[in-house]
Amino acid sequence: MVAEDKLGGRLAMCVLACALVMGGCADKLETEDSGGGSGDDGGGEDGGDDGTGSGAQLDDPRTAAGPDPGCEDYDGTPIPGATGFFYGQYVATADETVWEGEEQWLLFANDAWREHGEDDCVITWTTTAIWTEEAGTCGSCEYGLTVEANIDLARTSCPEGLYEGDESFTVVYGVDVAGEVATYSFASSGTEVGTGHAVDGGSNFLSAGSCLYF
């Protein structure tokens, strides 16, 4: 296992998938990436509508997500896999201490995985977060978010084995805001999760991409 929170458990699934195929492939992974599915299959909703009715308008960082040619093989050997990103968005409700949103694991299939009948897919969790002024180890963060998430099967298209055991999770973020840029970190360690956009009452993030092999 490579990460500290339940969110890290999802990342650990990536590492485990790699380890089952080839013990050395974890070095191609970002060990604390965060984000979730393809822009064409649930991951591509317009980012300007947060879905909560709060009125917050956020640009969608998922436009930067896509397949990495470097994930087509491992050391020259084609292996079924994908380029993975984690995405999250949180927006304040009428109760300003309660934020709602979603997290997604976006997977862009490589050619070898497509040959096994798979395609780009997304895993989606609906989320509720408690806003606090405390942000753990992140001294520069404007606020913290204590998140509870549950899988949204209606908006999930990846094979069940990729999310089995992680149908729900909890995680605590520290969120640093610099102008219109949000940077999410794990509150317990300060390790960066991803960057995105920020407005009054809302923010989002997209992780760096990782090569995953199944």
C-alpha cells in the first residue's frame, strides 16, 4: 500500500494491479495521484455546472486528461492497461460548512486492454464534505475538507474488479487557493493530490496521469 487515506487505497489498487503483472512497474506510477473515468463516459460533464444548485461556476480540469503513449507498453512489452487520473470537485451547499460533489477515477485504455474488450471508462463516487478552517499539515491552505464518498454505479463504467472493496471511502484534504488555482493535498502528510480551479464556495482538482497495468 502506498498512500495513507482511503483515497490512497484506490491508488494502492493501481499499484497492486501492476504488481500482479510485473513487480517493477510501480516505478511508472505517481504514488499519490488522485482523480477518476473518461471524458466520453461520465467524466466529461460540463464543469461549469457543479450539479449542486449552488451557482458556483468552475472550469473543468478534465479537459487536460487523456491517454499517455508511454502507457502502451512496459519496457517494450505490450500489457493491458490504461492512463489513469483522479478528479474531484466540491461546492458549498446552503449550509456553508457542508460541501457536495464527486470524485472520479478516469481510465484511458491502451491498445492491449482494448484488445481484451475493454475501453476508456470511469468510476464515479458522490461525495459530501465538511468544510473546516483546519487543513492538517498544510500551513498555507485556506481550508480543509473531510470527505465521505459512496460509489455511483449509474455513472460507473469500469470493470467491477477495479473498484471492488472501495465502494466507499473517507479522506481529509487541505486546499490551498492562489487566485483562481486550487491545490489539493492530503491533510495528514501534505503530499499533493492534484491541482484545479477555485471560486468562492467551490474548488476542484485533477491529478497527474499514471500508467496502470492490469
